[in-house]
Amino acid sequence: MSRPKGSVLVVGGGIAGVQAALDLADSGFYVHLVEKSSAIGGTMSQLDKTFPTNDCSACILSPKLVEAGRHLNINLLTLTDVLDVQGGPGSFNVRVRKNPRYVDPDKCIACGTCAEKCPKKVPSEFDLGLGTRKAIYLRYPQAVPLKYAIDPEACIYLKKPGRCGFCKKVCPSGAINFDDKPEEFNLEVGSVILSLGFRPFDPSGLDYTGYATFKNVVTSMEFERLLSPSGPCMGHMERPSDHKEPRKIAWLQCIGSRDINRACHGYCSSVCCMYAIKQAVIAREHSGSGQLSSSIFFMDMRTHGKGFEAYFDRAMKEGVNFHRARVHTILPAADDNLLLRYSGEDGGIREEEFDMVVLSVGLETDPEVMKLCHDLGIELDHDNFVSTSLFAPVASSRPGIFVCGALGEPKDIPQSVMEASAAACGAGGILHSSRWTETRKKEFPPERNVYAEPPRIGVFVCSCGINIASVVDVEEVTEYAKTLPGVVFAQNNLFTCSQDTINQMSETVKRERLNRVVVASCTPRTHEPLFQETLREAGINKFLFEMANIRDQDSWVHQKWPHEATNKAKDLVRMAVAKVRGDEPLPYNHVPVTRKALVIGAGVAGMVSALSLADQGFPVCLVERKDHLGGHGRKFYRTWQGNPMQEYLEELMERVQSHPKIDVELGTTIDEVEGSVGQFRTRLSNGLEVAHGVAIVAVGAESFKPRYGPWNYLYGKNPNVHTLLELDQRFIADDNALRGLHEAVFIHCVGSRVPERPYCSRVCCTHAIDQALRLKELNPDMDIFMLYRDIRTYGKREYIYQEAREKGIVFIRYDLDNLPNVREKDGKIMVEVIDPILERQIRMRPDLLVLASAVRPRDDVGELSRFFKCAMTEEGFLLEAHMKLRPVDFATDGVYLAGLCHYPKPVEETIAQAQAAASRATLVLSRDAVLSESITAVVNSMKCTGCAVCAMVCAYSAVTFDRNSGKAVVDTGLCKGCGACVAGCRSDAITIRNLGNEQIMAAVEAAMEE
Amino acid sequence: MSIVNQKIGGEIQTIASSLLESGEVAAFLGYTKGSLPGMMRPYVARDSGEAGNLSWSSFCVINLANYLPALLRSVEPPRRPNEPPPEGQLPKVGVVATGCWSRNMVVQVQENQIDRSRVVIVGVSSRGMVDRRKVERLVGNREITAIEEEDNVLIVRGKGFEETINRWDAVRDNCKTCLHPDPVIYDELAGGLSGDRQIPDRFHEVEEIEALSVDERWKWFQEEISSCLRCYACRNVCPLCYCPTCFVDDSRPQWVGKSTDEVDTALFHILRAYHCAGRCTDCGSCESACPMGIRMRLFTKKLQKDVIELYGFEPGLEADAPLPLSTYKVDDPEDFIITAGKKGDQK
Amino acid sequence: MFYATLEGLRRFNIPHNFEFISVISLYAQLIRDGRLKVDHSWNKDGLKFTCQDPCKLVRQGLGDKVAEDLRFVIRAVAGEENFVDTWPRLSNNYCCGGGGGALQAGFVENRRRFGRLKFDQLAATGADVVITPCHNCHTQILDICDYYGGRWKTTHLWNWVEKALVIDSRG
Amino acid sequence: MEQVTNAEWEPRIIAFLCNWCSYAGADLAGVSRYQYPPSIRIVRVPCSGRVSANMILDALRAGADGVLVSGCHPGDCHYISGNLYARRRFALLERLLEFVGVEPGRISFSWVSASEGEQFAKVVEEVTERVKRLGPARRLVKEISSCPS
Amino acid sequence: MGKAIVDLSSIRATVKKQIAKAVPDAHIDYCLTCGLCSSGCPATGIEGLDPRKFLRMLVLGQDEEILETNWIYSCTMCQRCRYACPMGIDVGRIVYEIRGMRPREKRPKNLQRSCDLQRKNNSTGIPDEDFVWVVNDVLEEVRQNEPQWKDLQAPIDKKGALYYLNQNAKEPTVEPEEMVPLWKILHVAGIDWTYSSKWWDGANYCLFTGDREDWEYTVRKQAEVVDALGCRYYINTE
């Protein structure tokens, strides 16, 4: 076979697509990222906050989008459709159509003048029709690319050329191009990743919800926009009918999910319980202390993710009302309010008036996406999600094409991000031999040594068309800049960021022998990298650069005060000049990479991680504490879809053992870890010292055994009481005695969701139900009762819950105030519980009692976390760098996690996470060296007292106290340059390069001059 | 003679003597009588003979913790900067510690300034130290030639007078509002323990200032520091001020001018106090050392009050509780954050 | 009962050569086709109308389409502005409580308790006339109107279609 | 320094904004064209946790009529916890400064996220308004001799 | 309701199983106990029951109570619950089956009588001849008293008419003049229609007794007469 292509097509620019693209582009592949709309960002960009951290969605997403937008090896194709995909793994030929934007992205400066003048208003799809946009528009304020687009359906000119055309007249950069045409072309790629996401269920057809009849009944997506500061009511949270702030809101769960009657969606959408709680909490915050009453009407509360149960608990404590009831009838009431009629478990009817109702709509596949999948020959399941196997969770039915995110099954953001990395790993597995063959690399001339030179500062003042110049007197600012100390050159440009000005700037730097540059224009957040690159091209260290933000933070916000704005621009330039004078050239810190991985734990997660890396050609040392491979997986009978676990495990172990790139160290633990990303050295308990560039922690977890205490339920006392895994052992052994059983009872949440372990173990509902089904297979006449608190068979797992009920397995709910009573009478187990619907005591006499006991973290995780300086949750699971967007990374670079040590999860998620961890690891392993932060902390040991405040406030363990010297030391490889240490130090002994106190003071004092 | 203090002094001598004799410690830091009446000075005994010079009275106003790090270094074998300490146990020193001093030692341990295993602490429950200025005021600022201390009174003699004053009337303000006179950590005890005290208005001095208007407070502050000579005695006696280069001496950047300019003096006092936030144990050394009688304790006391109010923390009481500025709680109070009309703000 | 026949034909797979239709759909079709001319000018006092959606006809029978036909006919014969809809409505409307044999089965108290929801709903419209296209509904709504003290008139649809009929002079 | 009348006087306020949230929020205010008084001079810092008491006092000493520090909302910090340490530092500093007679309102703290453009404009308005009510800074300002007024 | 302990090890849920056999898509076991049915049901609370509790009793095998409760006659089988039930569980259909399980003598007397009468010809029991007579009598009266309607028709057993019209038995028995408006409407519209002199009643109470056989018999008879008349459309007056 010829060498595979070194590029990948990613279809869909939501968070999953962006993550997959970034992973691939950063590990040596060229990526075409195709997005149908005019900007990437997907659903996440529409959200207000994200659970369970209440992070601002746009804030955490935006940096990723910007990164993808300007990545040298990501070809961003917006407004583009995929038409056809031919070929197979290693070589696909993709036909795409790029639809016209009618705005030249190279010219558009996103000043917004066009939209201001555009006379045509249409409902904004980004705001789900709750707000309006113009015919020429930005999808959303932080859109990437930050380029306007014309909606041909709405544009007056495009419909009737000759009319209107205002945008073209007012555009300061001549970016409008009404003659733009669709363009079709082919892309040659080695693999394809589909991350096409979902669409929210449209409840218009569910007449009983009153949606589409009552204005104040909205969907949860609409409510996100109502909450969002960038939404139609700018975050003031108004209800649609009268723009009043709602005081009482109800959320109705499972709208379009778990409904095989009206919605034809038998699956659970997985995310709605959490987002409803989040919205209820955020809405209360928006309206001030306790002013707003929020109530959530639900069937089963599904808070099965990491930190979710605590979030739920907190919401309850904060006064969010939870009603276990679905609501059939929503009646209009006075003042546009809505009257909800619902039934308590006792059958009593209650009526409550709300001034707004939010429908927690589920997730479904867009019909256009279904068609695309169909055209591409991708198999869909009966719910129109892409079919995948649990053991290959991101592989579609067509080899070489991977899938991630909600396209495969409804899932939350971290899970989507995890899968995105896993999909990237899948593509990397096919294409690794062509790594770096199609990528581009920027080459720069050697840098001039400017240490000995006095500052020769050049100032470039941008007019930004008229964006700055119409308010600020740019000429005056330019002349003023020339008078500042150290400034030897100043110039005004129409568009400083235009390609010709950039080229000219480079020439000027060389000609004038400038050694510092200030650009007074827009925001460094978008443009600093561009100008810094220009400096490098001119042979100047990129850190000898500052920006004065005289547009976003001056001309745009003081339009009515031109005089003051001009003065302010001068101040900002003066401040930047003062700051840049003190800037020093900084090293581009390269850490050479030992291209080998250490994987700790040889369960499913560890083995999959190890194989994923080894298959891409990276040597792996796989360390396992026990004297055999397999970990927890050895105890499992089958997956919830019925795949035999042991067969899979055997195959996995066989592959690991025979893989030439994997060294397995059994019966071995970690003694000591030194170094940081690229350069770890780990000493094992068998004396071996391993040099490795990255580490993946996959040490698993344990099953809680309720030998004592409140969750004992005769465990260890009666031989017929088992944990789930013990019953699996009997299944594996094909214990014939099981066939003879008459009655089995399962108790859920044994040791989970209780005060001492306040989290949901995520896997047990599904596992227990699958076991009940297995028992039914063995003996269809067996009576089986499941005592549960909430059934949490999220996603497609809901179908086995349905199947279980269909097979006559009876589910009886209990809660912490009404625990099952388990007794022994003459050696026979007797279980009693109150059925909340009948309100009657129920008695069972099972000959098998199965306890769905908690998954609990291992006790030795703490030690490991210290070795790798990674954090832990209160419960004792390992804590990733960011719950939403960095689900497999640790805050410590070069260390990743996978599997149960992160949180309880089923095997398919473990596999995806293990592949994701491998993908993240290739970002380091694929390089000779990694770049570490240049703007880092540095200790002046003469001043350091060794008090270690700096070490204590460092979130990255980059600063530590060195006992030998009695001083603080910085590991620049770990430092992110946040400066918390600097502000904490009383002795001025630690500082951040180019952000020292002296430099900041210079800027501050410059601001006060005149 | 104060029977209590004499007894304590005797016990300190005995303990110090035996520690030095046995070689357990290389030096013992305590107090000895000064040359002026009512003056005590820190004293290091290096052998059991010198232990006889140790003494104890109500005039031990300077916090011994301040000298402890240097004393520890002085008994180590000499080494170059950044040279690792030699293997094995380094020599120990003994030190006397009252409640506040011991709390400072806890902070010093937390801040890596002393190695607890190298310090033998002889704990003394403080009965409150006497403010010499108060004594002077109580005798009408006449020249004092001798002060004799009894358990509850001070007999003050000068040219042509002898007055007996109530000892408690002359006790320092910080001691009067001290809740924990007993040492928090110690290895030996001299004298007995007296238990924690209940003081309902321990922050009354601060509250009185807080009750003033902002302009009155500014006036008070300006007046309070107007006599400051920038002699840094307050800083020099403070066990928390151990920076090799103090911010006032820094030239890059120069945070504070070095003159007695009012603004620079004000900034010096504000920053000095702020650096003590969450660390100061209100030992009163600074005030006791100030030649101009500036009540700079009020600044640190204000911070002490706020730290308790906001974070429920008092320094030195628990060895493993992180210092308040080196930690946080997710739900720390943030009433001071301006919200510009957003949530919860009354419109 | 419409449903009894419709469902009977369906469930027992009874062979037949006719198409089973509702008279309401027929009215609507005739009016739409112009074969039946109606004029609501008689209603100059603005008598307000609402209606019941019979479960057996609408939810279980022909669905929202026939319920919309019902409204179309009422609007045509009583005037567009004189129709006040209920909520819930169409296929999601409440059962009046007279169906399913409840009128025959006895249990009068239960039946009226059941009808309370229907009564409140109809009363909330403020209508003067409630059109009940089904005989069971008709009887039950008459009864609950009387029992709970409603002030509307409960009638069949045909009375109003007749009232609004425009008869060609040709006669 | 020349005395100007309060009516036309525009204060000068130093704003330390964290790069990831508040600075981005200030950018968004611009993108959305929310207008606010031309009083602030923004100093971009990586994190509100980078801002020390010294820096705030230095700004006052240099003559700033007000100082604003703004960071990410608790929980949103790009550097995990910088703003939470900052919150403690600021709480104590603000109380201490008020204790010694610095007018409440001279220094202000806020949380502004990257999506709160309008909120940023409002914060600037409020801070400016507060400082305007106080008049030009006199206390702790180096250039002019402080007068106990 | 008795609050004795329900011993699940000794119950067999026979009723549930019977229904499952008779109605394979009844899916009683699908119930999620979400309460949506109860919240939308006007019969909730009557006889201490509601649809959810009713299903729960079936699932937990409370057969005796199920067969005894008169709630099944308060449930009008209106299917409002089924309309929105996420699992599409048809409580109306289940109630129908349980009504049918009741021995005839234990069914409400009047209801059973209506069905019995219907099985003979119509639910009120008036003889077919009386129906024919009443129709003709009323028609004659209109033709005489209202000159503009002198051509009004009310055909019976008119073979080959395009439309067949049934007649709820209530009108000919208690308010015969209520038949007239419809005749007039059909007349004005020029509809070619007919009544039948047999099986003319559109009502069918046998559906409500839960008796499958009775119900089928009556519908079959109705269909036969319409087909015998050769009508293309069967208009139900509702």
C-alpha cells in the first residue's frame, strides 16, 4: 500500500470538531475543517453557562476557536458543504462546495458598519428567532472567523440587483463582493471525522406543552439565549410575552426524550437534567437573591457525571424545587402566566402558576445530517444516530471515517471533547506514517541580538479604515508618539494588519534598526500573534512588542468624545511605549521530548492507551501493580449491548503482550517521578528507571463492598447477597444454579449518592439492569425487582431499561427516607420497601439479592497524584485540567488520565477516554521538542526568604520550595505565567518575565503623566 | 519582687541550664535584665553558666521569635549560599515563648523560617507585659530611676518620689486584649498555664476608629504617623519582617520613597501592616520598640479583625491551617465586588 | 358513537364498501365547496360560541382535522369573531366525562366530579353557546352546566347551521 | 497640577484587567459599541491574581483618581484560582485603606466575563461616577502634598 | 384501601398477563410511573385512584382490587392519557379489557341493558317500525307547517343513495324535532341520502361494556345494512 495521505477532513465546527482538528493539527496532520454555517463554535457558542462549573460558555470556548481559526495547519472552510466522499482509509477523495460569503474575508475588518447600515432585519438563527440580525451579519460577536457574511435569502441586493447595496457603499475596506459564486472542489485526505452534532428537539408537535401557543413557553435552547449576555435581551432574562423579568419558572424534563409515543425518541438525551438544574440555578442568580422561584418537573433525575450529583444537591439546598412528576396540562392564566397541573406520587393533583415554562428539549439528529450520513454510506441506528460499537466507540461503519460528539449518541461537552480526541487518535492510527508530510511550518530568520542596544522603538498607529480614525485623530497620535522617549519611528496606516502594511512593517523594522515595536490598533487578543510573527520575520524577538488598544477600548467606546478619545489614545500609546522599553527578548523555551510514554495501570484504559500509542509507533512502558493484565475488566461478564467482555479482554491482552513497542512491567509500582513534560524520569519499584515524555494515568478504581455500616444489606452475612461484580463472576462461570432461582432483588445506589460518597457511580443502573436481563435469559420465569432511587440509563442505555420493563422486571423506587429493609428469616432473605405510588409496604423473598454498590476511588491515587502534581476531587478521583474542555489532560502538561480513576464510567467511555488520552499524548510525542511558556516566573534568590507563599498559590505546582537552598524555585516547563506568585510575594523576590512590577509600574506611571 | 515572675525566671534558668549542660541545645534565647529601670533585653546563653543571667519580668516586650532564625543559623556550621545543609541533625537552640511569641513561631515554621525540630521551646504563660510609656504617664512623666515589680503592683521610684501603681493599669494594650496568653507549642513549661481568656471587646480600639468618618480617619492616620522618623524599629523587631531586602529599601521598583514625605510614610505603614495580614499575632513589639510612640498596632489589629471576620482565621493557632492569603474558599465573602446593577444589587 | 363504528370496523376487520365520515367534515366540505351557503349576519348581538371536542370523534377518531372542521363550521355560521376556543383543545381536549358509558353506568357523583374540569374550562371561555357535536357530550355538558350553575346554552351544531342557511330564492 | 472644576473634570482611573475575561469583556464592549466615559486607562495583566497591593497603591501614588481591578468570575479563572487569591487580597486591602481614611470608591473590584461587554461598560460608568463624586484624588498621591481635608 | 403488606413473592399478576395476551401492544410494563397520565386525567382521585396507580396495581398484581373498583366506569376510556403518555400506554384499552372481564351480572345494569338492547337493534329499544313512523310523521309535519320546506326529504331504505345517514336513537325517542335541522341542511346542499329501517342507531354501548363479541356483532350489522343499500358514504351524525 502506498503511503497514506497526511491530512484529515473534519466535518462540523462545533466543540467536538474543533477539538479533533486541533489535536490532529498539533500532532502532525493537515486538517480541513468544514463548517456549514458562517462561523465555527456550534451549539456551545450559543450556551450561556456550562455545568457543573458554571463557566461562561463563550469564555472557555473562544480561545479554542481563535486557536483553530489561525492555526497554520487548519484550513477553515466555513459556509461549506460536503457533497461526496470516495475512497477508503488512507486515501479519501472528498467533494465539497464552498458557498459564497459575499464578503471577502481577507478584506473584512469586522467593523460592523455594513450591518449597521443594512436595512434588512431577519430573525437571528443564532438566537433561535428570539432576536434579529441583519442580512449582512456576524453569526455571533465572538465568531471565528470574525468576518461578516451576507445571507442571500435575506439580502435585498442579491434578490434584486440594483436595489439597496448600502453595505458595499459603506464598507471601509471594500470587502463586499456581490459577485461571489459557489465553488466546488476536491480534497484529498487520509481520514474523515464527522462531528456534526445534533439539533434540539422541536416541541411544536407536542400540543400539550403549549409551545407555539403560549409565548412564555420556551425551549431550553431559547432560554439559554435569554440568559446569555450576548442574547436577545442581553442577559437580562426577560420572558417573551411582555419582556418582564420572570419570577417563577418551571422546567419540564424529557421533552422529546424517553418518549416512544409522541417524540419517537426512546433514548435519554443525557444532558437535559443537568442543564435544567444549571438554568434553574443561573436564573436565580440572574434575578438576585431568592427572588426567583425555580421548579423542575422530572421523571428520574439523571446527574450521573462528575460533580453533577453535588451540583444537584447544591441546587436543592439553594432552593430549587424538584417535583417528580411529568405535566400533562399547561393552562393559560392571568398576565400571560401558565398554570401547571401535576400529580404527586400519591395521586393528589396540585396546581401551580408560573410565569414562564422552559421545555427541556432533547437532542436529535438533523435530517440534513442524516442525509449526508446516508450519502456517505454511514450506518445510522434506529434513532438516526451514527452506529458505533462499544469496543470501538468512535469508529463509524465505514472504515477510516470516525465520529464524535452528539452525532453518535446524546452526550455532554466533556464527553464530546473526549470523543473528539479519540477520533483524532483513530485517524492518527491510520495516518501516522505520514505525520508532518502535509503540514506547513513557519521558518523565521535568526534573531538580532538587541541586548546592548538602547531602545529604538517604532510605533505604528492604525486608522482601521475609519474605525479608529473617525473618532481618534490618528495623525496627532502619530506625531505625539514621535516625541516619546525611545521612539525613533512612528507611522500611521490605514489597515496595519493588511498584508501590504505587514510587509512594509517588516521592512521598516530592518531599515530603521528598530528593536521594539508598538502597534496602536485593535485588541492584542486577536492581533498580537500576527504582529509578533511580523517581528520574527524581521529578525526581532517577538516579545519586544506591545499593543495599544485604541479601537475596541477607545474609538469604539467613546464615539461621542473625539477629543478625549484622542487624548486617551495618546495615553495608551505612551503606556505601551513605557512598557515596551522594559521588555526583554525572551527565549522560546524548547524542551526536548523523550518519545516514549509511561502508562500506569493495565486495565482496559491503560491497555487501550498503550496500544493506541504503540500502533502509532511510539514505545510504551506499561506498568501494572498486579501480576496480570486486565484490571477491573476481568470481572465483567458483558457490556450492556451484550458484547462478551472476556473475549474482548483476551484479545486486548494478547495484542498488548505481543506488541513490539510495548514493555509490560507487571507487579510493579511507581517509586519516584522527576522532571516535566518531554523529560520525565520515573523509577519503578523493580528498580527500573524509565525516561518518558508523557504519562497516562489509568489506575482504575474499586468496587465498594458494604461489609459494615448502613448499606450492608446482609452482605457478607448471607451467601445469596452479591455485589454486581460478584454476580458477573457467576455469569462468567456459567453457574447453573442461577437458572434455578425464582426471585431476585437488586438494590441500586448501595453506597452511592449517600452523604459519605455523594456522587453517582454512573455505571450501576445500566449494569444492574443488564444483569437482571441476563437472569431473565437464564430463567424467563424468574421474578425480578429493582429497588432504585433514579434510574440513570442515559443515552441509548434507556432501551435496556425499557426492555427490562417489557420483560416484566418490576422497578420500585425508594429514597433515603425510605430505605429497603433487608432481613434474614430462617436463612431466607426478606426485603421490604414502600412503593411510593401504591403507598403500600411491599415484601419480597428473593433467593438472590444483588447490591449495585458504588465505584470508589483507590486509596493509593493520592500518592500517584503527588508524583505527577495532579489534583484530586474531594471524593478522591483524579481531577482533570478542566471539567469541560480538557477532560483527559491534567493541569500538569504531559500527564493524562483515562478510565475509572477519573470517574466511574462504562467500558465504551473508558475506551474513548483512553484513546483520547493517547491522542493528547501524541501532541507531545510527535515532536522532537515542545515549546513551553516564555513569559514565566523567575526567582531572585537574593531576595527570596523561602516563605513559599508563591508555591502555595501556584495552581500548577510550577513553583516549589527547595529545602536545600531554602528558596523558591520555578519549573519553567510547568509555569503558565499567571503571576499569582508575584502578587503573593512580599519580598519582590519572584517576578514574571516582561510583566515585572517595574514594567507594570512604568505603564501605570506613564498613564498619569501629562 | 514578683513571686510569679521570679519563679518563672528561676525555672527558665534551670531548664536552660540543663539543656545547655546536656548539649541538647547549643544556645538558649531568653531575657536578661537591662541597664535601665524596667528594661529587659534579649539574651543568648551559650553555656550553663550563662544560663544564670536569664531572667523574667513584665518588661519582656520584644518578641524573641524575631531572633530565632538568625540564632539557628548562627549555630550551624558555615556554608555558602545554596549549599545544601549537611546531613544529620543540626544543633538545636532553646527559646522562651509566651502565647504570642509561640504563635509567631508556628507561623515561622509554616513559612520555613525555622525548623521546629531544632527548637526547644520553653513555654511561659504571659501575664501581660508592661508598657513603659504607660508607667511614665502614670507617674506624671517624671524621671524614673527604679521600678520594682510585685505580682500586682509596680513600685516606681524617681527623684523625690515613690509611687505604687496597679500593674494591670500599665499593661500594654495588646496584652490586655490577648485571648491566648498560653504558648501554643512548647517542649517545656516554666510556670503554669492560665487558659484562654474571654474578651468581649478585644477589637474596641479598632472599632473606635472605624466609627469615625472617613475624613476623621484620614486625619487620625496622618496625625498618628506624622512623627514617624522612618527609623524602621517597628520593622526590625517584627518576627514577620524577615525579607532580605525590605520593600522600603528597594529601588527597582521603588514602591515607596525613602524620605519622610507624608505619602511615602503613609505607604510604608500601610504596606508594612498589609504584609502582616493574616500573620501578625499582635505581640506588640512594634509599638514597644517605636521611639515616637506611634500606635501602628492599630493597623495590624484592623487586619487581624478583618481576617477573623472574613476568613475565620487567627494566625499561629494551628500548625497545619494554611495562612489566609495563601489559600481561598470558593465562597469567600465578596460583598466589596461591585456589580453595576447586576444580580442582587438594589436598583 | 363515531368511534364505536370506526374502531369496530377497524379492529374486527369488518368488510365494507362505504367510507365512514363525520357529518361535521361533511358540513365543512359543503360550505367550502359552496354547496351550502351560510351567513352569520343573524348573530348581530355577538353571541359567543365555544365547542367541545368529542374524544371519540377527535382524539380517538379523526384527529385535529375534524376538530378544525368543527371550528371552521362554527366560525362560518356564528361569525369569525364570535368563536372562543378552549384550552386545552383539539386532540388534547378534556373528556367531558359522559363518554365511555359513564352516562349509563350510574355513579352520578363520580361523573359530575369528572365533569368539573370540563365545566371550569368551558365557563372560563365566557361563551354563551357550547356546541357539542356528540350525543354523550351533549347530555353530560347539559348536566354539568345545570349542576354547577353554568350560564351557557348547550346545543348541537345543526341548529346553528340551519339558522345560518342561505336558501336560494329558487327554493 | 491645575485645579479643574468638578463639572468638566474627567477623572483618570487605572484599570487592571485580566487578559482572559475582563480585558475580553472590555473588547466586547467595544465590538458592541457600548459607550462609557473616557476615564479609564487599561493595563492588561494575565490574571487578577497578578495584581498586588503594591500595584494598586502605586497607581494611587502616581496620581490615579481611582483604581479598578477586574477579573474572571469565581470559578472561571483561566489559571484555575488566581482570582480567588486576588479576592482575599483585595478584600483586606480595601478595608485597610478605608480604615486609614482613603475614601470608599477610590479603589474598586469587579468580575466581568468575556461575554459581558455591556456589564463592563456599566462597571466603568459606575466606577467613574463614584470617583467623580469623590473629586480628584488627594490622599496617598505623591505629587501634591496631601491636605487633611 | 387496605394497607396490608403486599407480598410480591406470592402474587401472580394474572390480570396483567391476561391483558397482555389479549392486547399484545398494551405495554402495561412500559410504565415509567411518571405521572403524566394522572396529571392530565379528569378521573384522577375518583374512587381513590388515578391512571398511574391503576397501572401500578396491575403491575404489582392487585388483581382483586382491580376487578372490584368502579373507577373503571369513571374512566371514560377517553385516551387523553395515552395521547401524551411517553410510552403510549393505552389505559382506555386496558380499562375496556377489565370491563369485559367483569361478569355481566356485575357490570352496571343500565350500561349492560343499553348494550343488550343495541344487540337487538338499537340502544333505546324502540321498534324499527316506530322509528320509520316517527321520521315520516315529523317530515309530514314540517312539509305541512313550513311551506318553504314542502319538498323536504327523509328517505328510508333508499337503495343506491350516495350517503347513508345513521340516527342516534335519542332524537326519535325523546326529541324528534331535533332530526329536522340536519334534513334541511342535507336538502339545501342537495345531498342524496337515506336512513335505514334496520340497525339505524349510530350509538354502540357494547363498546363500553367491554364486550368484544357484542360490539363486533352490532358493527357488523350496521355495515351490512349500509352495504346492502349500496351507499358510498356512511355519515355519522357526530
